Amino acid sequence: MSEIERDDVTGVATTGHEWDGIKELNNPLPRWWVWTFYATIVWSVGYTVAYPAWPLVSSATTGVLGYSSRAEVNQELAAADAARSDYVDRIAASSVEDILADDELRQFASAAGAAAYRVNCVQCHGSGATGSAGYPNLNDDDWIWGGSVEEIRQTIAHGIRFDGDLDTRFSGMPAFAGVLPNQEIARIAAHVVSFSGEPSSAELAQEGASLYADNCAACHGEAGEGGRDFGAPSLADAIWLYGSSEAEIAAQIRAPHHGTMPGWAARLGDATVKELAVYIHTLGGGE
Amino acid sequence: MVTVYDSSAAVERIDAQAINSAHIRQPLYAPRRKIFPKRVQGTFRRFKWLVMLVTLGIYYLTPWIRWDRGPHAPDQAVLVDLANRRFYFFLVEIWPQEFWLIAGLLVMAGFGLFLITSAVGRAWCGYACPQTVWVDLFLAVERWIEGDRNARMKLDAAHWSARKIVMRVGKHTIWLAIAMATGGAWIFYFADAPSLLDSFIHGTAAPVAYITVAVLTATTYTFGGLMREQVCTYMCPWPRIQAAMLDENSLTVTYNDWRGEPRSRHAKKAVAAGRTVGDCVDCNACVAVCPMGIDIRDGQQLECITCALCIDACDGVMDKLGRERGLISYTTLADYNANMAIASANGSTAPDPARIRDADGKLRLDLSLFSIRSMFRFRTAAYLLAWSLAGLLLLYGLLMRDRLEVNVLHDRNPQFVLLSDGSIRNGYTVKLLNKVPEERVIIVSLDGLEGATMNAVGVDGPAARSFAVRAAPDQLRTLRVLVARPADRVDRPSEKFRFVIEDRASFETDSYTATFEAPRP
């Protein structure tokens, strides 16, 4: 072992390392730093014993304190559920009409429904529940399957044209392409427009009257008022799911679009479906 | 001829040294030098006891004052109800949106502090600051248990003994008890005091109550008992700000060296040797009593909190010597300069005591001494005006504020809804603020927007131009209001109208201008 070299200027020992004549002084770390460092090592040993730390083949050590962040989340979720349980139990036990009539329950259900809506419904009906072509606006007062809160609940619970539920809302308008010639379909379209507005030609609309009566009135009504029993939309109001122009109406007569919605009862549970129904109802169009 | 008093027998010199003297001042991060302030008696000491009594009395007793506000509001005179977001102060109840009143009070406090400082210097620091008051209290406890300055110094230097342990444990126990009472009193401002005290004692109070008490106990004990003057010197910004508030007419605690210098411990000998002597006998009484541990004779210093205890100490010594009081006094810089000019013949020589005394040895009559007039000047008048203006505006705002308010939010999405009959509907969130602790019936109606009708979710009745709802005492009621207008009346994409609310019992009304949106024609 060679003798330790000391720096002439400072009197501090060098490490013996030298680069281009520059020598490295061997100043020790401050004691407080070193002791803090040792303390963290001691702490880390205790920590890995107390908390989950060491990876094993398919899991990890659980730690003597038995702490788990997943268990903590579950605990917090359970606590949140317990905090809401009073309201949720009452909602589960009440009819939607009763919920609507009770100020406190309605407010809770409406807020909870809004949260459920944002997760499950916005994808089709939009964040403002305004829908879009083919997806109904839930704010307005035009309801194909009924706008009372119970009817809304029924629709949400069982869906529309949903394969997975025998109680689902179902309607199927036949496609008239090939059944009626295009000229006749155009006349029917003109007649349909005349229920609520000005057709492109009054003559055309007049010619469509008998065709409408023969082919459409059974479901949509003599004056186009629609029939909720069959899920036949009103043709006499200002709201059109697939467009209001004669061309769009004619296209719908030739080959109707049939929108679908899954039934949510199995997935969300009765209470959440009720909350959703109350929320949709209080958007303003509820009957 | 200067009269020389035989002072050596009457006044004992105290071995005291200012902690910040230039010749012993250490570099930064030097350990603290302990201070053992000596007991003192006198006018300012009595005044400080009085201020302590009043301020502590206000602090500890206020939460226990009861104030009847009827069945729907708490009966505590001063209450910050964080849970319900209300602040009660005797006759006044404010909601969070009226917090500007508090901001106004802070503006007043600011101007008040400027006013006080420019008139009488750091009076806040010396008398009313909680740090000063609690340190004073802690020192009184220390003195009661361990004795006065010399006894405490001796005890501090002594080895640990049973006596020292008992004294120290006793002192710190009482300090902690005071600290805990301080923190304890604080939480009573935030909840009903009697019931909180009960639940606090039985261990059933909210955790935040215990945490608050623990934190305030720790800070009070640390700041008041252990750190003391260091808080003022190193932590508090006010000593640095005050320089901007002071001018040559502000009263500050001043050592009048124009009459004290040259100081002499052995005045008789010095005179016999033909030297001039001032009034200061260099007894160090002013240093020994100083809670900040400084020597006021070194001139104005940022450490000085102007508690005026050195004035009391020096006045006592002057009384003993039969000389005029006021060697250390509340003095303005202007007065001091005028007197110094006399004593030093306009700065041509060192101060000579002979110049300020007449032939009989009395202080000359043309010396500038304390005058109340120094407090009345443009600066203080301006501060007073600003303070009064802020106060009057606050009072006006308080008296004229609405106790019934309406706020309206238009739905963001959708902006409007087309209904099946072609009419257009807009949705609004209408908030009714009933700020009195009584239930009211509030009538909400539309003003403008001809032909429109409205419904509120959860309020029965046909669509109409107005409806009535109940608003619970001291509560906000949120309504979802749907305003619909027939297609033939909608001619503009955006039209202003007002929601008007009215309490027909008290004739209070309020309104909110909202917008009715519609598709472009």
C-alpha cells in the first residue's frame, strides 16, 4: 500500500487519481448526509418487510402489515357505496313515479343518472343528450316508445330491437323498395311532408293520400300521428330522426333504418336504470 | 455648570450586553444567544399588562358569547361555519360570495396599520401583536417559576439538579398548557363552542379539531416559549416593511444621546478629572429589561419592537438619581435632530450636556420634547382618510347588500331544443339565494320574451309566465327551469330577457338578465 498523498494547497488527502495533472481531493461526505443515507437503508429494509415489495414468480411478498392498494380502493369504494346506500336502497324500492315526486330522491337520482349517462349513453346520444341523425334527441318531447318516466325506464331497461332481451321494444317497418314503384314512394313522401309543412308539390301530396292510407296509416295513423303501441313515429311533428326532406323520407320508405339500443337492466342493475330514467325525464321532454 | 449627582451608591450597574452589538456580532447561522429579560415596573409595563388582559380576553372569550338568531341559525355571536359556508359576526351574516367584505376589512387593517405606524411607530409590534403578547405571557410564567434575570441566568448555567428539573418541567408544563389553551380557543370560532368543548373532552370531536389544536399548541409553544424574539427578527416581514411607513415625525423609542452622552459609570470621578458627563450612568438597565436583547443606545434597530420597557427601566433609574425622566423616550427623529443640533452646536462638536441645560442645571425650555402635534400631519391624515373611506364603503356595501338573490346559468349543451310542435325550448339553472334565516315564498317570473312560458322541474303546475316556490331558511335553492316559446314568436337567434324574483312579504326583488337562444331562421 503506497503512502497517502496530501494536496499541498489544502492539506486534504487525494484519492490518488490524476488526469492531466489534476488530482482528485478525497473530501468526505458530510456526516449528516452519510447518516441520513444509512438511515434510509435501515428504513428500506423495514419497509420491504412491512409492505408488499419483493417480486416472486407469480405474485409478490404481501408484507407483514397486509397492506394492498387494491384492497384500499375496494374499501373506499365500499365506503362510498355505503354512504349512498340509503338513497340507492330507497330508489331500488320505489317506483320511478314516486322517485320523481320526491324532491330529495329526484335530485339524487337525477345526479346519479347524469353520471351513469356520461359513462354509458353519451357514445350514441351525445354529451348533451341531443342525439344526431339516427340517434334520438332525449331533450325534446317526441317519444317513439312513450315519454312517461315509467315508459322511459322500460325502454332503457330492455332496449330497442335488442337480441338479448325478450321484452325489448321491437318494431320493423317493411322496406317498400320493389313493393311500390319509386314514383309512388315519392308521392307518399310528399304527402307525409304535408302533415307538418309544405310539400314540394301539393298535387303530388294529394296523389300520395290514398297510397298513404293503404300502406302507412295502419301504423302511422290517418293524419300521421304515429302509434306508440307499434313504435311507429309521429310523422306530423317537427322532429325527424332520419331527416325531414322528401328525399330523406322517401329513402326511409324504400329501405328503413332501424336503430338499436341494448337493454341496460342486466348490465347496470335496476336502481341505475331508474336513475337514468329520472335523469332523462328531467331533461325537459318527460311527460 | 453641570450638576453632578452621586450615583454610584443608588444605581447598580447590570452586567448586560446587547445580543446584536457590533463587536460581538457573529456571522450568519450563529447559534442564538439566550436573553433573560429583567422585570421592570412603570407606565408602559402597566399599559402592556392591560393590553394583554384585553387582547387575551377578547381571544379567549369571544366564542362563548351567545347571540339569538332564531331557530334556523346558530346562536354563537362569532362563528366561522365552514361546513355550511356561513360566517356569523353578531348582527352580520355573510355568505362566501360576500367574502369581499372580509377583504375590505383587511384593506382597513392595512391602512390602520400604516396609520398607527406612521404616527406612533411599531406600536403593533410592541403591544398588540400576538407574538409579543404570548411571549410576554410566557416570560411572566418563566419569571414566576425561575425568578428574575440573575436567578434565571444562574439556573441556566447550573448543572442539572432536582431543583432545576422541577423548575424546568414546571415551566414547560405551564407553557404547554397555555399553548394548548391557545389552540383550544381557536377551534371554538369554527363550531358551536359548548358542544365542541364537550365532544373535544370526550374524544368524539372531528379529527381536524384535534389536529388544529395540536398544530397551534406546537406553534404557540415553539414561537412563544422557545423562539421568542427570533420570530420578530428573522421570520416576520413587518420589521422590514415598517421602514417605508416611518418618517422623521413618527414616534420611535429613542435613546436621547444628546443628553446622555458621554455616558459615565463614575460621574463624580470623571467630573473631578475635568471630563464632561451626560445623564447616562451606563447602568445597562435598558439592556437588561429588553425582551429583544438589544441596546437601544446603539440607535434605531430593526430588532426593536418599541415595547418601551427600556423607557420604564431608564425612567426608574433617572427617578433614583433625581434627574428628569426621558433619557430614553418616545421621540420623533425631527425632535431628536433639533435637540442634537443644540447639544452638538449644529454638529460642530460631540454632544455636550452643558449646552442643553440652563444655569440651574435644568433642561433648557427650548428643547423639542414630545408633542401630540407630531401625530397630525398630511401623511397620517391621508392614511386616516383612506381608512375611513374603506370603512364607509364597507358599511355602505354591508347595508345595501341583497338578502335575496337570483343567479341564472344557461344550459351549455344543448343551447336550445326543438319541440314536436316546432316551438323552441331553452333550459336554465336558476339559483335562488335566500340569505335570511326564515323560510320564504319566492315568485319567479319572466320579464320580456313575449309569448314564452316556463316550467320548473319538480314544481307542479301548468306552463306559465311565473311560478312560486319555497326557499328554505338561509339556503340556496337550485331549480331547473325550462322556457319554451312558440315557433311563430321566435324571430331572432338570441334574445335577452329577465328572470325576476320577488318576495311579496318583504318586497325584496332581484333579477337576472338571461338569453334565449334559437336556431338561425
